[in-house]
Amino acid sequence: MYDRLDAAVSDTLAARDRALTTSDDLHTRDVELSRLTRRLGELRAAERSLCFGRIDTPAGDFLHIGRVGLRSPDGEVVLVDWRADAARPFYAATPATPLGLRRRRHLRLQNRRVVDVSDEILDGSAPTPDDVVGDGPLAAALSRARTGRMREAVSTLQAEQDAIVRSPHRGVTVVDGGPGTGKTLVALHRAAYVLYAFPALAGRGVLVYGPNSRFLDYISDVLPSLGENDVRMATLADLVGVAPTAAEPEEAARAKGVAGTAASLAAWVRARQPRGVPLEVKVGQETLVLTPAEVDAAHRLATREGLAHNPARERFREHVVDALVDLLERRTADALARLDAEVASMLGVDLDDAVAGDLRSLGLDDSPAAEPEFDWDAVREQLLDDPAVDQATEAVWPRLRPEDALGRTVRTRADLALLDEARALIDGPPEEVYGHIVVDEAQELTEMEWRMLLRRCPSRSMTVVGDFAQSGSATTVRSWPEAVGDRFVHHTLTVNYRTTAEILGHATPLLARIAPGQGPSRSVRHGEPPRTLTGGPDTVRALAADEDNGLVGVIAPPGMTEALEGSGAIVVAAPDARGLEFDTVVVVDPAAIEAYRESGPRDLYVALTRATRRLFVVTPAAG
Ligand SMILES: Nc1ncnc2c1ncn2[C@@H]1O[C@H](COP(=O)(O)OP(=O)(O)OP(=O)(O)O)[C@@H](O)[C@H]1O
């Protein structure tokens, strides 16, 4: 199989060299080059554990499942890409619905050799000496020590997760579920599936949105390890290209986040396009005045294309120039008519008739079209470049900067979506848009922030994952329809793969308080009961230093994090712990976490559900 991988790498390299020297047009060449580069990325990423599964039918037919698809030189399938339809039974078959399979085999490879095999018999038949029935690979994956980076789980995706990953739905897919149910994992594998199965969407780019850079770092290995390097990962600040520099009270942030803010910004911009006002411009020695009705007509023409303020202003100026040329034409015609009338009354001759008669006598065409025309097009061109016209336009339709609509420079996180909205209203929608957007920790977004993401996804193809029981304080959205509208497919994940049943049980009374309608998910593992200790920073340091605890996350109220640094553990302020995961978690001063901000109880719930193995809760000593 690795021979086929090596051959595929050399074939792709050769095809890329050929593409570089081809005489095809540049666009075709670029498309082909980027396809081949992507394929090379996939093939290289597949080196480690190229094949991780095999499915066998009772008749003895079998397929190998792996990270990429490979064929033999005579075209026979050697390895099926995990995203291909043929691989579906590997994920979806259960003993209740074996989907025509007898056996599902998991393989673990190291340095191109099989080092572990584990089989599940699905059709109820008796194991044979060829079957290796043992501990499940999922259990092994879940009990592995954490490294601080999320790992891909292509070989152990579970049926309920796989159904979402390979769903044929191209619109909005919403996935919710309690902490640790694999929402992030599913979202990332879904991104890889979209790249494979929906090339038209993938061609327009895939964006993974995450709430902060710590979280994006945590998930940043997953897609590259699946061979997908063309996915953009971004926070709101990355999308806007501006970093917030200050915090602000939650209430202020929430007030900015509501949809009404968009309406206010739009009204502010509209107020800078006033109606019913005249426009006065000095052209040469003359002052021309367009009536309010003429200005409004230019206004109507300028706004009918739905352009943003500044591009529409250019249209408006063009229509103003048209109206000025009309006015000049009318004036000239009036002046000539007056002149004719004066000459006629002075000389008793109709000049037009006289000229026409002369033209006829010279054998020339006397129709009006043949009259020497004034070059109004040239006048129009001149007026378009005339600074006086631009200045006059400025008085009724000023050029704006997006910051003007905010009335200040961007300082806080909540300002980002406002700036983005103002940019869209004033300069037009963002140029960088995506065919598919994955939104993680989606419960955190405000209505204004949703508008920001939707603006970047004209195809409305999204995978949205989140859990409202984990909402932070700034969010202004409480339901999925409020976030993404009415048209979406909804899935709920129910099995918790992160925390043990004991840890989940510890957080359940709090869940009942913060989200009474939401039942706890079901944990697949058992472990030690959580322990509550009394102590201060030294107690926390001792827990962090204990090697038995593996990767330790200390989650504390925001004001306390500095005092806890330097212990060897990863110290995180409770509001920033969303999405993260550690072997052991030390939650410091839960009462202070709860009291810190309005969403404190939900922050505490997040903190209590970050551990895969051990949870310590350290409360301060009285006094
Ligand atoms: N099928 C699976 N195979 C292996 N590991 C899995 C599987 N499903 C989930 N996990 C692991 O379980 C842990 C929790 O998954 P994940 O972070 O995606 O959950 P989540 O629902 O996003 O959690 P939260 O809401 O707390 O952010 C991760 O370590 C993930 O790798």
C-alpha cells in the first residue's frame, strides 16, 4: 500500500512539473496547480497511519479504509478515502444494523508497519482465529494523555458524529450537545469532508471561525494532519484586521451586539444622503443650481443598484453631472432661441430657415442632425473631472470613512462587528468570502457578529457548533433561529467523550441551574471522583507539579491568573476556557468565578467540564 502512496506522490510531482510548463491559459494552469498541490499535501499527510481500517463482508469481500484513496496501476481500488461513500459502513455499522458487514477492523500503523489490530464482529457470528477482538480503539484514543493540541480522530469517529460529518446537506448544519460531545471534532472533520465532497464550495474557500487565538492554536493541527492546508482559521479580529485594545463593561458590549445597532448604523449613513435639498455648483463663470427634485432623481438612480454609500456616491455624482449637462443643454437651447428671436425681430429674417435655405442651395443636407452639434459628451467628461462638481456633491453626499459611523476608533471586541458593518454600509461587502464556514463556540456570537460571518458566506453553507449552556456574557443570541435564520438542519450530540461520568456528575447540579431544559450527556468513561480542597496558590502549584496529573490546566477567576503563573500548568482565566481540554483541571475559587460576571455560573460550568481524567476544585481558606 505504501508503494502505491510513493507512486502517487511521484506521479503527482511529475504532473505538477508538467503543469508548470504547459501552454494552457494561466487560469486553467493555476487551477490545475492548486489541485495538484492540494493532492500532494493530502498524500504527504497520509504517510502516518495511511490505512486505519478494514471492513469485511460475510462473503469474504473486503475494503481498506484510509486517509486518501489509492488505486493499483490497473485501476483497482487499493485504499478507500475515509470520506468516500464506500467508507460509510466503517463508521455507521453497528451490531444492530451491520450494513452487510461481518467485521470492522481498526489498524494502527507505525513507521509503515502494523503495530495494533482490533476487531469488532458485527453480524453476531463467532470469532475465528483471524479475528482480534479486544479493547476498542476509541477507548484507547480517549484515555491517551493530552498534549495541549487537539488530534484528528478519523479512525474513531462514532456513528452519530459520522452522520453529521458526511451529511449531504449543503446549507446550514447546526450541531449542539453538551461539553465534550465532539462538536469541535465533528466540525473540523466536516470541513475536511466539504473539501472532498463539495468541490464547488471548497473552491471558494473554507473558513474555520474560533473565538480566540488560544482556541485556534488548540485545534490548529487537526486539518493539516488530515492533509487539508487550504483552510483559513480566524477570530473576529483576524477577519476585521484590527486588534481590540481595551475591555468594556458587559452591558456596553451587549448593547453594541444587538441587531438594532445595524439599523442605527444604516440610519446614520442614510442621514448623510439627504433628500429634498438643492445642489449648487459653479461651472466657469456660471452658477448652476439643480432643484431638489432633480437631486432626488439622481439620488434614486444612484441607490437603485443597492451599492454601499461610497460607491453609490460615485454613481450619484455621475447622475448629478448628467443633470448639469441637461441643464446646460436646456440653457444653451434657450439662449440660442432667444438670440434667433432677437435677430428675427431686428432683421425680419428666420435664421434657421435662412441657414437651411443656404444649405439646400449648396446641395447639402439641411436636416437638424447635420447641424454642427455642440460636443456635450466632452462637457460631461469635463464636469466629471471638475473639482467644483465633486465639492458640490460632497455637500449633499459626503464621502465617508467607516470609523466616522462609529464616531471613534475601534477599541473593544464588540466594536469589531460594528466596524465591519460600517465598512459594508460605506465601502461595500468584504472581498474575502468563503464557500463554507465552520463556526465553533457559536453560542458566543452576538447578532452583530453573526451578521459579520453571514456577510462572508454568500452561499449560506455553514457548519455551526455550540452549546447555549456554555454562553459567555456578551452574547445576545439565545437560539439557533436567532443566529442563522429558520433554514438549517439540526443535530444534537449526546455522548460525552471527554469527561468521565464522575466529573460530569459533579457538574450536573450546576447544569440544572443554568440550563434547566438540558439533560446531561452520557459519558463513555469512568474515573476518579473529583476532589475539593481548601488552599491557596501553593496548593494549586503542588497539584500542577504532580507528574501523575499529566497536562494540567488551572482555571481561575480573571484577577488571579497572574499569581498562579509559573507553576508549569497552563493557566487560563475562566472566561477564556471555552473549547479547551486538559488531563487534569484545577478549578480555583469557584465562587469567585461565578461572581465575576453575569455569565459566571456558565463560565464555571465550562471550567468544570474541561478535564479528561482528574478534577480538583480549590476553594480559598476561610478568612
Ligand atoms: N470519535 C472520537 N474519537 C476520538 N476522540 C474523540 C471522539 N469524539 C470526541 N473525541 C474527543 O473528545 C474530546 C472532546 O471533543 P470536542 O472538544 O470536540 O467536544 P466539544 O463538544 O466541542 O466540547 P466543548 O463544548 O466543551 O467545547 C476531544 O479530545 C476529542 O478529541
